[in-house]
Amino acid sequence: MNSALKPLILIVEDEADLVTLLKYNLEKEGFRVISASDGEEALLLANEQAPHLVLLDWMLPLMSGLEVCRQLRRNPKTRDTPVIMLTARGEEADKVRGLNSGADDYIAKPFSPTELVARMRAVLRRAAPGLAEELLRFADVVMDLAAHRVRRNGRDVHLGPTEFRLLRHFMQHPGRVFSREQLLDVVWGHDVYVEPRTVDVHIRRLRKALNETDDQDLIRTVRSAGYALDQNTL
């Protein structure tokens, strides 16, 4: 997917560790991310960058998330920008206050990144259906993320879960070379120990599933570097 077509997400959060975690998970899911650590910076960035969605913490320095949300709604440039509030305040009365300030959704901490991404996609589908498109395309390969289905040149490609995650990562970053270690982190996770050579096994399986007799091999092996999704594989 062209990076210009990826939804731009503004994270407004003063906890640096949480920003890092959110950024990692959102970029892995195909979003572009910018961040602000206080309300004033958030309003400036929202006005300048026109994000497609704002993840907004309730408790912020200088200005509360509620006030940031109200000001976003008053600004003609940002009044229709979807806002999801992130907060440790889980009481129903707080949720009502957040929604009444103009937020589109409300997620109490702690939350799972998987749930957050699902809620974001739901909000984006309502606000801008084109941005929530869950199809990735490269050459004659189409990946439907919602249906968990891959087709090449009109035929179904049957992949195991690991091969599906590998292909999704490649299709989200076409042309970029990833080392075995980088692929292990992204596809298997930081906390799972897997031999680097395991990547080679799954790459072979992915190639076998993608390529029939006359198909071009779209996965490029870069000696001493890793693998990339590339139409110029020779």
C-alpha cells in the first residue's frame, strides 16, 4: 500500500513508554503515526497535519484531553476528525463526559492493542470508509485482511498463519529488505525464541504457495541481508 494512502494517526499521550508501544503496534498494522505529549502541541499538530484519527489521553499536561477534544470540535479543520479517548478513568460517568465532549469512542486503560486497532478501524469505517479499506495489493497479489484471504492473478493462495503474517508485512513495506532478525521480531514477536533459520523455512513455504509454474517469484533474497517483496527479483 502506498504510504500516502495509509491513515495518519495522532497519538496524544505524555507516557513515553505507552507512545512507543502504540507506535510499534499501529505501524505494524499499516498506520502512519505522529505524536504529541501535551494538549497544546496536539492542537497544533492536528491543525497542521490533518490526521485521520486522534488517540487522545484524558490526563495531559497543560490542558486536559476533554478540553483538547472540545477545541478540536470547534476548529473547522478538525471538527470531523475522529477521536478515541484513552484513559485510566473507567467509570461510566467519565465515559459519558468523554463522549459528550465530542469523542467518537472511549477505551479504558489497560487495553489490548488488538482491541484498540479493531475499534480504530470501526471508527474509520464510519468516518471515512475508503481509509478503512482492508485490501493490500502488490503486483498481481491481493490480500484481504478482513477475510484473511489471498489471491494471485485471480486464484486463491492457501497460506498458513505464519506465511500470512510474513506476506502481510512484506506487502505493507514493498521493496524494503528485512533481515531474519527483523522478521522474527515482527512476525513471531520479541518474546518468542525462534532460530533465525526458521525464517528461511517459512519463506520457502510462502514462495511455494505464491508461485505456480509461470508466476514471477516476487520474494527477493538479498545475500547476507535478508528478504524483500520486489517485482525485480532477478
